[in-house]
Amino acid sequence: MMSIRRVRNICLIGVWTGLVTSAAGDVIFDSLCITDEEEYQALGPNYCGGDDIFGEPIDAQVAIAFRLEGTYRITTLTGDFLTELGIIPDRICVSFYRKNDAADCQPFNDSIEYLEMTRDAITWSRFPDTRWNHFEGLRLTVALDPPVELPAGIWFVCMQPATPLDYGYLVMTDGGRCESDFICPAQFRDGGERNPCCDGMGIYGWEDWRFPGIPYPGVGAMRVAGFSIEGCAGAERVKASCKGTGNKHRVKVKVRRGAPGARLQAELDPHEGPVQTITLKDNGKGRTTFKKVSPGPHTAVVCANQVEVDCP
């Protein structure tokens, strides 16, 4: 059994090989090459739970910075974790924090958006621990439902798996990797009262976000994906209809009352189905058609509109 002290000391070193994860939407930030190219040097405790490992729950968080050039709907997050036992978590708690412009590369302590996603929203693949031969690697992807809409700016995100059966650590290294836009170093804290994910003891020794500097690493292996909704005016009205037989149904999506000339993303069955672009005419109207759609219920999403449609 690993002691709490060992959890503190393990924040400093790490390694491994290539996995490929697809994400729903445009990739906004991607540092998964830290794992894929065996560049990681450290581990950051970033789990909620571990009761069966340590005899009591532990609540430690790591937040990673990313930049949005416009308004986006964030749909999926992916993170690489080395875990004690390789057990798939029961939940993943996701928190988004706005950068505090009054501080140097530090987020506000309270999240602007918080979600808890259960097992059915989580997909995963495994990778070996070739550094310590002790941990079980998990690449976890969580589909956010509902997606989170964020305006342009610098944001921090904490993706924190939760289970009493296991404990894990975010794969990390120093500086920028994967040609991603490295903006601010990772932020660390104990969850404490500000984190509703679980009630556990801390590791770091503080409950406000901070980057202590060496030997703490600067960036974690994560991917942020979503769709630009910069062209959404907020007044759009959306209709969807379906015609056809067998697996050759067509779902037609129509938009009106949009901004003239705007390019909008239309999603069919978010996280699973295709995405198409609708370019609105001068009258604020536009349409697109999804082809070869299977029978059954489907969901069309444009801007803030979510429309249910059934293909008989």
C-alpha cells in the first residue's frame, strides 16, 4: 500500500508510448504527445477518492490552461493518468476556471462551470507504466453533457476522475509540448470546500490555485475539443425533419433568424454523429442535410438549439 507521503513525493518523474484518441469537434488544445512521445517527467495527483488505497479519500486537483480565440462549445476532454489499479472511474468531475486578470497566470478559485459525468459518458484506452512498473495507464475521454459554452479568453480546466476504489495522477512535464499554445503553467491545489466532487484530505497543503515552481511540472497531458459558435447571434430558430427508409434516411436541418453570412456548426447526435457547416444567407436563413442516417431517434444541435427528430 502506498503511503500518503509517497503520493507527495511522486509528483516528480515519468514515461511511455503512442495512443490515438479522436475527439468530437475541433481540437482546441492538445498536449497528449507528452504520453505518446514518452516525454513526461512528472505526475500530478489529480483524483477524488482512493479510499481503498489509502484508507481515506484524497482530493487533489490540477488545472491546465488553454486559450479560446472566440466563443466555443466545449464537447470533450481527454486526459492521461497513471493509476494504482487501472479501475475505470465511477465519475469524472470537470471544472472550468476563468483566468484572474489581476494575477499573473492564475485562475479564480471558484469555477464558472462544474459538471459531474458518470461512467456512460466516459471512454478509455490503456497504456503500460514503463517507468516504475507499478502503475496502470488510462487515457480517459469524457463527453460533456451538456457541452460548456465559453467566450474568448484564457481558461483553466480541471478534469478529475473520482472513485473510492483507485487513485491516479495526471501525466505531466515542464514547458510547452505538442506545438500547443503554452500560456500558463499548471495550477495545483487541494480541493477542499470549493470542490464539490468529493470530501477528502489534501496532498499539496493549500486550497487556492498556485504554481509553486520547481519541482512542480508546468503542463499536463490533456486535449480540449469543441466547436466554434462565434457566428451564433442568440436568436436562431432551428427545425429538423427526417425522411427515408432503412439506413438511408435524410435529416434536414433548417435555421432562420440568424446573423446574415454567419457560418454555423450543425451537429447530429453530439459526441457520436457528423458535423456540417451551415452558411446563412443575407436573410439569416440556411439549411443542411445529413445523409445515410439510421432509423430511430436523433438530436440536431445548432448554437443553443437542440432539436429531437425521429427517423421511422
